Amino acid sequence: MGFFGAIARHFDTFAGPVAMLLYPLYASIRAIESPSELDDQQWLTYWVLYSLITLFELSFYKVLAWIPIWPYVKLVLSFWLVLPMFNGAAYIYENYVRKLASKYHPSSSLTLEQKQVFRKMNPAARAGVERYIAKYGHESFERVIKAAEMEAKKQKGLSKGADR
């Protein structure tokens, strides 16, 4: 078999780092730079799942060493998670992670515009808002926002009247 046999036997050694690290790193950088949130979700989910796979491997390495096909199973799983034609990480997120997370952390009722504003806040202000929402609920926070908007409109109307 020679050279090609060695390549075939150790394909996971060559393809693994490319499929599990290099391409996801490249795609994650592109996702950060893109305006879409879908690719951010795909790659954040991928890195969480990759971390879980790595923890699983580290925890059960003695057992996995006895399973000769484990490296290939991991490689196929990684291809499924990574390749855009499969979007496996997004599938896992939509069908399992989101359902599990919603049990422990109710989904936000914020609109897309509100989420964008929330993301632009500095961490201290965001933490304060999160504490307020946790303590008093989303409805109370919405009332505060509406009151602030009405006050801003009123102030804007007063300042226009003073300018005349």
C-alpha cells in the first residue's frame, strides 16, 4: 500500500485539524465581520459543541482508545457540524440546545431593534438592565422604556418651543 495506504490510515490526523479548527476559525472570523446573526449562532454553537466533544474525549480517553473507529466518527461528526450544506451545529442548536435553554432561561421578548441597542450598551449598563429585568420582569422594563420615550418626546417638544 505504501504512501497512499499510510495517508488513508491516517486521514483523520490530516483532515481533523482542518475540519475541526482551521475552517471553523476562518468561518468564525467571517461571521463576526458579517451583519447577519445566523452565522454567529452557527459558529458559537459549533464552538460550544466542539468544547463538549473535547471534554468528552478527555474524560473517556481510556475507553475511546479501545474503539478503533472513534477518530473517524469524530471526523464525520465534525464535518456534519461544520459544513454549510449540513449546518449541523445550527440543527443541534434549534432542536436541542434552544429547547433545553428555554426551560432554564425564558426567551427574550425583545425585538430585533431592542436587541441591537442592548448589544451596543456597555457591560455595566447591560448588567444593570439584566438585573432589573430579572427582578421586575420584561413588562416592567417595557413600561420604563415607554415612560423614558414619552419624557424624551416631551423634552424635545419643550426645547423646540424654547428655540422659537
